[in-house]
Amino acid sequence: MAYINTAAHNEFAPLRRAAELLEGFKAKRELRRKYLELYNELDALSDRDLNDIGISRYNIADIARKHVYGA
């Protein structure tokens, strides 16, 4: 009787995992860049400008986080 080996070889599994980790890191770094960009733009506004758009300086971090991360 003949047997067929159907097991997949995972020779490149560690490389694939490293590539996935790198892509995840790049995505998180891009989100962090967007967060800091928005935070700095809002922080550069005067208190009067922030008041005109209905934002308290205290809430800048929360607003930037919700806008970028959607949480």
C-alpha cells in the first residue's frame, strides 16, 4: 500500500512570522505618526481658536486618539 505525505512543510514559517511582525510594527508606527501630527496641530492652536471650534485644551489628547484609533 502506498502512502502520500500531505503534511505541509513550514520551512519559512519563522520568516513569514517575522514579516508579519514587521508589517504590524509599520502599521502601528504610521498610526502613531498620524496621532502625533494631529495632536501637535491642535496643540499649536491658541486657546481662543480651540474655544471657537468647541475643544478644550485638556481634551486634545482624547480627541486625537479617538480620531486616529477610533476608540
